[in-house]
Amino acid sequence: MDSFALIIFGITGNLAQIKLIPVLYDMEEKGLLPDGVIIVGIARREMTGRQLQNYVSEVLRLENIHHKHPIKEDVFKKLCERFKYLSGEIQDEKLYARLTSEISHKNRIYYLATYPELYHYIFENLQKHKLNFQNSGWVRLMIEKPIGHDLKSARELNNLLLKYFSEDQIYRLDHYLGKETIQNILTFRFSNDIFEPLINKDYIDHIQITASEDFGIGRRGGYYDQVGALRDVGQNHQLQMLSFATMDAPSEFSNEAVTAQRIKILRSLQPLLQKTIFGQYEGYRKEENVDPNSNIDTFYALKTFINSNRFQDVPVYIRAGKKLKQYVTEISIVFKNPVNRLLKHLDWGEEPNVLIYRIQPNEGIVLKILTKKPGHEVKLQPEYMQYCYRIDPHSHYIPDPYERLLIDTIRGDQTFFNDAEEVEAQWAFIDPLAKRRGKPHLYKPDSWGPKEADELIEDDGRKWLEPSMDFCRI
Ligand code: BG6
């Protein structure tokens, strides 16, 4: 792997603390950072080298659901040796003059872990100092959601990015695309030929996608109250899940071919204004940095269709929210029951087969089937045929999505990143729904959201599947 400089704008921000610094530690521990790699952290506050080390040490010891393991002193030391720190105002041109003198590396990754309002100062100043030029090396830019807050602003941001970088330099990161369990959907579907013939309207009754969290917004009120659930996780993570589960086989495993198929799904989604429900958990308005009269959604549920021959009339139900009953993210492909099923008169006899991609927790791919209950009579019971990461002896280790995506950026592989068109296709679907958001329905913490979300699916004679914890248990 080439050596490079990683320049993080916003090293003291939330993203750097929760994701980037812990992931860099993990990469150091696994020997994934080549010799000569340096990390330049940029932020406003003054810090000496010693203070920076203390800061990194504190961050690594923070309570972090995604990064839970002891910190080894030798790894920490090695990581700290790579760190340089530049304090200054992002608007200030002098900062970039100092940056130029700090990095002699031809290969550079700029990571924007700061406020979108500051992006244009960064780009202009990089340009002034020719820091975005690719001479004999490569220059790449990593940028996270939000890519705009609607279609118009996403287009504006994409245009701004393209003024300073070419599309093949821009790595728009949606960390769900870096999740091992989501990437595995493609392998599962396109390397096991027995399932793919079933993934269509002839066999599928409907699709459900659930991303529920059993915690609230924490200290992110300032951000969350401007955005809401639909735009926070619906526009990006959940639409990605849907496109992985339903896209046609790409002609080859390349960035262009895979991205093109994802975009095809996104463009064929039908926004159904009357079939989108918004909710807010009781007590949300009292959260830190939240408007006491806020009408922002902390929950949403929607129904849509994929306008294609393959999925004609197959409804897709998507829901996500905070402070719900369970922490679980999954895609369920619910199959149709043939009318002539042999034992349909028995208890459980009409239970449908369900293919479950369990993204988290208890990661795995599971097929819900009916089996005969052992004994002298014919009785049925639902069971799971399962591939489980946590109990597969060959794959205990699931890399953090940020680690996966950083490695891909270093390698120059954009397959699991969004391009401008993809982000705009997501917004084109979400925009009309987000814009008609009215007063949300209140729901009790620890529930499955407002009753209107149940009615959304029950009106069609179906119900939300209660995510099971009976499979892939450690
Ligand atoms: C982020 C959202 O993009 O994704 C958060 O801003 C959400 O609100 C998070 O909690 C979910 O990611 P994960 O990896 O924890 O499922």
C-alpha cells in the first residue's frame, strides 16, 4: 500500500472522536498503516503535541459502542507518532501555507469531518495552494453525509465539489456501504445461483426494512433537530440497503457497474405521499439543543414500490426511528405462500418463508423455514437456516465500516461510495416526502413507533415483523 498523508479537517469534532480516531487506532494495531503515513489533524483550538496525545488517549477511552477493546500502549504510541496538529481557522489562508510545509507526501487524503458551511473555504484554500492538484501522486477527498439537505442543495454541493476535484477523486461516504453485512448481500445473491431466481414479483410478497435504535439523539440535538429521521438515515442508509437487496446483477464487479445498478433502483422508486408516516418520541422536545416546539421526526415509516417489471406490485415498507423497542437493523424478504401448500391446515402452516439480512446486532443471513417438530405426529415449527458472523469460526472479525472505507479510499476503489448521481437520485425520492412532513405523531419510548405506522402496513393485510433474536446468538 502507498504511503500517504491523511488530513482531517475537524479532528476535535464528534465524527473524529466517535469514528475516525478509533478506526485509525484499529488500523495501526492491525498493521494496516504503512510506514511513513502521517495524520494531520486540523481544528481551531490551540493544542501542544502533548495535549494532542492526551486528547487522542481520552477519545480512545470514551464509551463507544463500535469500539470496545483495551488500548495497547505500544500501538497508541506508534499512532501518536504519526499525528501532527495544526490549529487555526479554516477560513484562514495561512493555515494552508502551514499545511503545505507540513506535508511532503504526494499522496493525500482530505477528510471533511467538519461543518458543511466551511467546505467552500477549504476547497478554495486548497486550490490557492495547489493542494488539490495531483502531480505525481493521488489526491482524494472523503466527505460524509449530509450531502445537502434536499435535492437542490445536494446538486449545489456536488457542483462545488466538482469545481475543485474530479469525480474519481471524490469519496462520498455512507458508512452503511462499508458494513460487511451489507456488502455480503451482493456476494450472497450473485454467488449463490439458487436464490436469485426467487427475487422477483412471482415469489416475493413484500419487503420490509427496519432500522430501529433503542436510544435517543444523545447530545446531537443541534444537528438532529434540523434533519430528522427520514433525512438522517432514510435518504442514505436505508435506501442503500434497499438497492443492495433488489438491484439487478451488475455486468461485472466494478465501481461503474455496481453503482449503475444501485442508481437504477433509486430512480425507479415511487414516492407515495399518503403512505409516509412521521413520528416523534415523547420527551424529544426536552432534549438538549432541541427546539421546545420541534416538529422534527425521530421516526418514519413509508411504503413504496420499485417501478420495474421485476418487482411490479411488490410493496416495500421501510421504517426507522430512535427510542424504539429494540436495537436492530435488518431487511426481510417475505415470500409468497403457494395456494396449494401441503400442510397449510396445520398450526404455523401458513407461515411465510422469510429471507433476513440481519445487519446488526447478531449479524447474519438467515432463511426462516418450516420444519417438522420431532415426534410421532406431524406438527410444524418455524426454524432458521443461518449463516452467522459471530459464530462462524472463519470470520469472527468484522471490520468497522470506516476502516473498510478508508482502506478502499487508500486503494482508490470507489465501488462502495456514492457518486453525484446516486446522491441526487436518493434526494429525488426523499425530497417530496420530507417536504410534506407535517406534525409528527407522538409515540412512547420503548414502543415500535406510532400506531399510524402499524396501520400503514395493516391496511394492506400485512404486519411489521417483530425482529427475532432467536438466531445468530452467540
Ligand atoms: C448515522 C446517523 O448516520 O447513522 C445516526 O446520523 C444513526 O443517527 C447512525 O444512529 C446509525 O449507524 P449505525 O452504524 O450505528 O447503525
